[in-house]
Amino acid sequence: MFKKNLKKNNVFVTYAIVVVAYIVVEALLLTGNMSSLMQGLLVPLCTYSLCAVGLNLCVGYLGELSLGHAGFMCIGAFSSAFFSVVMQDAITNSIVRFIIALIIGTAFAALFGFLIAIPVLRLNGDYLAIVTLAFGEIIKNVVNVLYIGYDSTGWHISISSQQALGLAEDGTMVINGAQGITGTPHDSSFTIGVILIIIALIIVHNLTNSRTGRAVMSIRDNQIAAESVGINVKKYKLLAFTISAAIAGSAGVLYAHNLSTLTALPKNFGYNMSIMILVFVVLGGIGNFRGSVIAACILTLLPELLRGLSDYRMLIYAIVLIAMMLFNWAPAAIVWRQKLKAKFKKTGEEA
Amino acid sequence: MSFVLYLINGISLGSVYAIIALGYTMVYGIAKMLNFAHGDVIMIGSYVSFITFSQMGVNPIVSVVMSMVVCTLLGVVIERVAYKPLRKATSPLAVLITAIGVSYFLQNAALLIFGANPVSFTSVVTLSPLKLAGGDLVISGTTIVTIVLCLIIMGCLMIFIKKTKAGQAMLAVSEDKDAAQLMGINVNATIALTFAIGSGLAAIAGVLLCSAYPTLTPYTGSMPGIKAFTAAVFGGIGSIPGALIGGILLGVIEILGRAYISSQLSDAIVFAVLIVVLLVKPSGILGKPMREKV
């Protein structure tokens, strides 16, 4: 399941695919051949791809199933949007502002990833999955009751209601509980998204091809054996999980700066989102970063492409998902595919 | 007095979680898979009961039985179509993702059939509320029925597993599938039976849940489903008494947390307690400790 060839040229094919896809999309945009609906999907596509790459590092290379990556996205989104809203007037250059916001969002997600990983990585298997799910839900829940504002006397923080802040007349709400953050500058774009994906891919490819990456994979394959040859299991597990969370956080930054209103709903930062990202990772191939990006793009576009079927589209999406899993993984289907392949080969040789 | 009332409501909600958790824990014990679609089976069961009881005016008990039949069939069909082909798949994640697909399928099918608007469920329990302590403490009929039913189900299930051949076969399959097969146990039939029981119980849980919290939408099942799974893990997954203890503790914590700490943070409190328990006892309250072999 984890056998992956790590040939160098394979990596460049991935970059090339991303760049070609970018050029094609830009060309379509310039010639005006893209519907506004598709244009609106470009940044979300990058967000999901980025998050899927991050989760794949955790699932594919660390070998731990995390169902809480939407929580890290949430942290990245809210911390960076908070910064951007507050500094909107102080820093007018949107690129500089976005880069600082990106650093802040990623750093916060990494910090939380690290803090959560310390207790969580003591568990394994399904228990680890359910605890990461729990952490993700806690993050979403706490963000929903967070009220932060400032006035001439300074900052006010509350976790009960807007009134409890006691803001003065001239005060400004930044995070308004369930209403979230409004007025985030629209700093992210498709170009930035593609650049982030390429940076993330470079990071994960270099990591997995390094001494550190091999240490992480050895823990995944056999923790006891890895420990016995002197690999610091805890350190490498923490490292991989933190980087994975940081990438998810950067996806959150991209997500937040694409919307003027940021709220933590079950739909965007709940466990459903974590599961959706996991679906991208598994369908794209566990441990295969290129597959993650492609699966994220196809599965995000699929409901939109099926829009003509109106009400039935999500039903068909579900059926396609089940059918793809059965086709890819069922032992009977695998045997059938091999038979088919052998048949094709035979006819090819005869002809 | 209000504390006692909260406690009883918590036990009642916890009983519902416990019944749902049974479905998770039995399926997990036997098929080693997390059946994400279980919560949506609950929702389907509730809709069946809603249509037969609230709209067609069928006798409440008949309505519950009908919803159980539908859910049992549904559970067996899901197992046969979506999970069985993947039982020997190399990655455990494959069947998990398929279960997620089934969950999406059920939600969206319900959305098409029943519509997105929430419907108001009328309680199937017609028992009058019990007044205790001179009228200070009013316990609704639904609450009493939920708790009693939960205990009856637990009792029956324990007897079923301990005393019947089919129950023993379930235990054997959950211990070791191959050895069970060699002893002449029909493994496929046993797994199908587990899904049937779990889904039938899900129907009861759905009706009880909607009797207490009467809004029903196609998404009603997913959050209680996740919480019940949490309860199953809390009590030690694979253990039936564990599901009861985990479910009731979770319900009580949720209701007390909502009443005394913060209504908005009740879910966060539930999950925080789960994390603490798992960190202290990684296999849950009644779970078997996992041994690591070299």
C-alpha cells in the first residue's frame, strides 16, 4: 500500500502538470472562455489541493489517520484573517500583507499542530483518528464563541457574547462569535494559490526524500524496528505532524483571504471537511502527492460539472465515490483488472 | 432539583447514544471497520417512523417495527453492496472512505425524497409525564421510555451474545475470523447479522432521539452518529457494556455542560473529556489493553 517510487523525474512531472494547468487556466481566463462559476472555484481548488498535500504527508508518510485537519485550516484562516483585518490600513501593499498573514497563519497552525500532537501521537490507529476529530471539533466550537474587539482602551476578549466585551462607542469588533470575521481583504488569487501548491510540493518532496523523511517512513513501516535502530520516534512523529498541520494552515490562509466573511461552519471547518480532504488523499493515492492534487481538483469540480443534473448531482457524486473505491480497492476488482490487462497484452502481441 | 432533572435528561440522551453506539461497537468488533453511514441509517429510520406514524396515523408500535424492518434491510444491503467486496482490501482506509460515500448517498437520497425542510416529529411515546417530589420534578414519558428501553436492549443483547449460538458465533468471528471459519461458522452470515442488529437498533435510537428532539432533517443523524461513535470509543470499542457506560457518561456530560458551563461549548466539553479519558486510558474505559508484539 505504501510502495511508492521516489524517482527524481517523477517529481518534476508533478511540477510540470501544475504549471501547465496554470497556463491553461490563465489562457482560458484571458480569452474569456471561463464561466464566472469556474472562476470562483479556482482558489477553493488550490485550497483543497494544498490541504490534501498536507494531510497526505500525515496519512501517507507518517501513517497516522488524522480527521482534524479542517481544524488546522480553521486556525490558519482565523489567525491570518485577524491579522489582515487589523492591519488593513497599516499595510496597504496587499502582497506584503498576504505574505505576513501567511507566515502568521502557518505558524499558528504549526504551533497548534505541535501542541495537539504531543498528547495525540501517544495513541494509534482509530483512537488517534477520533481524538484528532475531537480536537478539530473543539477548535471549531471555540472559534464560534470567540469575541475579540478593540477600542481606545485596548483589546477586549470574551467567550460569552458581544455585550460582555464592554466595548466603547468607537470600538471595532474583529472576531464576532458565530458571525466570524468580516471585511477580510481579498488578497489571495489563483496565482498565489498555485505558487503555494508548488512551494508545498517542493517542501514535501524534499522532506520525504531526505534522511528525516526516511526516518518518518521507517516509523510508519515498523515503529519498533525504527526505535531499535536509534531513531527518535517521538521527534520525527511530531515533526511530520507539525509540518502537515502547517500546510493545512496555509490552505486556511488562502481560503480566508478569498472570502470577505469568514465563519467557522460545520460545512467549511467541521469534521465533514476533514473527511472530504481524506477522501481526496485516499482516492489520489496514499503517499502520492500528485494524486492528491489531481483528486482534489477532480472531486471539487465533479459536483459543478454535474450541475446540469441539478438535484441528483450530490447523489451521483456519492455513487461515483463508492464505485471508484470498489473499483480501486476490492480484491475481486483488482483481479478482474489484471485479467483484462493480460488479455490486452495478449491481443497486442498477436496483432 | 434542577440538577436531578438535568441528570435524568442526561441519562436519557446518553441512553440514545448508547443504543447508537451499540451499532458502532458491534460492527467495529466484528468487521474492524468504522461504519460512518450508521448515523444516516438512524435518520432514515426516523423518517420512516415519521411518515407512518405522524402522516399515515399507524399505531406507534407498528410504526417503530416498520422502521426497524426498513433499517435492518438497509443495513444488510449496505453491507452486501458496499462493504463486503472490500473486506479483504489491503488498506483499511478503503472501506472507511466507502462508508463515507454511503453516508453521502443516504443523506442526499433523503434530501431528494423527503426534502431539505426540517419536519416536526411527534413523539411516539404517549405516556403521561411522571411528577415526583410534589410536582417539582417532572420527567417526560419519552425520557422514561428511553432509559427503560435502553436497559432492556442491553440486557437482551448480552443474553443473546452469551446464550445463543449466533451470539457465540459473533464473539468467535470478532476474535479470529479465519479460526471461526475453520470451526464451521458462516462468517459472512454472522457479519450480515451484526449489521442487521446494529441497524435495527439504530431505528429505535432514531425514533427515541426524534421523540426527545423533534426536528428531523436529512442531516439529523450525522452529529449524534459521531457522538455515539465517540461514546463507543470512550467506553472501549468492541465492548457492549462499554457502549452503555460511554453513552450514558457522554449524555450526562453534554447536558450538564450545556446547563452549567456554556450552551455553545457543550460539544467542545464532550470532546475534551473524551481526549482526557483516552490519554489516561488509551483503550477506553472497558476496552481491552492493546498488546504490542514484535
